[in-house]
Amino acid sequence: MKHIIIFLLAAVLSLGMGLNAAPDETNKVRYVPYTPDPVLEQIREHLMAAEKQRREETSKIQQRHQQEKQQQRKERRHMKSDLSGVTPPASPEAFKRFFHFPPQAQYMTSTCWSFCTTSFYESEIYRLSGKKIKLSEMWTVYWELLAKSRAYIRERGHSYVSGGGQANAFQRIWKEHGVVPAEAYTGLLNKGDKHNHGPLMRELDSYLEYIKANNLWDENENIRHITLILNRHLGAPPQEFTWNGRRMTPRDFLKFTGLNMDDYVSVMSTTYYPFHTFQEFRAPDNWWHSKDYLNLPLEEWLQVIRRAMENGYTVNIGGDTSEPGKCGEKDIAFVPSFDIPTEFINQDAREFRIYNRTTGDDHGIHIVGHARQDGWNWYLIKDSGRSAREGKFEGYYMFREDYIKLKMLTYTIHKDMVKVELAKVQ
């Protein structure tokens, strides 16, 4: 025990002496230049050179393909009729025309359905009351995109979302949300004057894909986020606005227009369903599977359009506009004889094209006038698409009746023009 105590005392004394000792000044910190290892540097340089070469080779290939695509775009050709033997009316002034506001362009959007249907209801307001009221196209687009997104969430991604739509969506949307004049909601931000929905649809599609991939189906949370997306690109729709000094809600304004949304009927012609019944129009943009389409035989379907023109009613119509007889630079559309002779256009010829998908629901337009020329019925078309701006009469086409008979699919019209047909409904 004595030896242990002596050892500990010695250790403590030794430690004390170390703490009091002067620091060793012979060893200092210093910085020296980094000297790369030449072998490792050679390996790195080799890898970098190889990567640079690969990037340059890839860039050259990509540039070549891009140049080829650009050249192919320059060399593209569309099949068109030479228009031999076709004599349309001289101009829109040659038609018996019904009230409509001047054509507007939809630009970079898929909203032809909204432009043509908005125009149709503007004409209806004037026909019914004499009021000239320019309505907002983007108001209906906003609420339709929100409704589509809600259905997508509820159906766990099994519902169609796009910028397109159907005319009878207006009845559903306006009954719920009302409508506003164009000045109250333009859908244009930052003082722009041309619609471009590319960024909007990319962001919306990306968000919907994200919630599907991650199984995130909280409807309230998702709708809040989707509302932010729509507001960022289109602006928030107003809950109230001032019209001619009067404060109004969108529902108040719908009443002010004098429109009764239950007075309008959607009409189609297909042998897929029994005639004189209400059925579903089978197209992606009918995403809510509306069965409100009156199905008529082709001749009755066409006769309703003629009846409307004779009585001063306009027609909102949609169908296929990608045929060689549709020539934007000449402002006309007809069925060339090399497609099908006019005398052979009947219900079956029409149905065959629907079945093999050479007739599709790709564009909505507004019939605003009619004329007779060389024994043909011609219809003046108000069109928001770009091709309607290739010719002399910006925003207008002249459709010969054979084109409507073969290629148009559905239309919306006031119920007074289908009283006879509605009486036959089974």
C-alpha cells in the first residue's frame, strides 16, 4: 500500500511538471501547395477527354437529327383538293347572316369548344332579347378544368383531363356557377392578349400524374392545389363584378342574359344507338359520359340545321376538320369527288368513317349564316382556329353542305328547332 501511494505522488508531480513546462517551438503548422499525383491526374484527364468526345459526338448527332426534322417540316405537304368545279359564295357578305360578334382566335389552346359555344349563346341572347353582350370564354374553361380534375381525383386517375370539351358542358357549368361578361374575366394575365395554355396544361398534368403515382387522393387538399395552378395561369374567377354600374354575381348575370339553359338540346347521328333516343356521345371530351344527346337519322339531323337557318337560329356544331377538302387558304370546306362522290354520302358512309376513326371529334365551330350557290347549300362558319386565318376572310369558313353531312358529328340548338324530332323520342 505504501508503495502505491508513493507511485501516485510521483505521477502527480510528474504531471504538474509537464503542465508548467514550456511549449515545444520546433514544430509549426504551415500550408504548402497541393501537388497532384501525376498518374491520377493522367487518369482524370483521360476520362474527361473521353467524356468530352462522347458529348461532342452526341451533340453532333442531335444537331443532325434536329436539322433533319426542320428540313422535314419545311418539306411537309398536306393533301388538298385542287378545287376544280367548286364555286363558293364570293364572301361572307354573300350569306344571309345572323348576329354574332367578330371572330376571335383561340391561339395556343384547345378551347375551340368554348369559343364556338360562347359565340352561340351570344347570338342566342341577341335573338331572344336584342342585347349585345360579349361573354367570357375563359370563365367556362376555368370551371371545366376544375371539374375534370375533381373527377380525375374521385376516379383515381381514370377520368379524362385535357383542354378540350363539349358544348353541353356549358349547361352544367353555367347552372352551377353562372356566367360573366368578357370584361369581368379575360383569363389573360400580365397584360397579354394571346392565350397560351401550354404552361398551364403541363403544370396541371404534372400535378395529376404526381398524385396518381403517389396514391394521394385527398380531394380537398388536391383541389386547393389545383385551384392555385388555375389561378396562377388564368386568374381567379370573380365572385362579384360591376356591369353597367350594377354590382352582380355570375348567377345574377346569367338571369340578366335571359338564357334558360334547359332550352338547349345536343343532337348527333349514329347507327350505334337507336334513333329518336337520348344517348351518350362516345368521345373522350365527353368525360362525364353525358347521355343528353338526341340521336337522329342523318336526313333529319341535317334538316334541323336547314330549318334553323330558315328561321334565324344559329347552330353550334363540332366534328372533323382535317380533310383534303378543307382549305384554309381559300376559306372553304367541301367533300372532293376523289374522297366520295356526293351522291354516295349517306348514313352508312358517315358511320364507316366514324367507326374507322377517320372522322373524329376534333374541332368546334359556329354556323352563323347560309346561302345558295350553284344548287348547293353553303354555311358561313365562325371559327377560332388558326387555319381560319390563312385566307382572305379572317376567322370565317364557307362550308358546303356535303362536308357537314359527312364530317360533322354533333350540334347544339334551341329546342324550338327540334320540336318535331323530340315528339318522336321513344
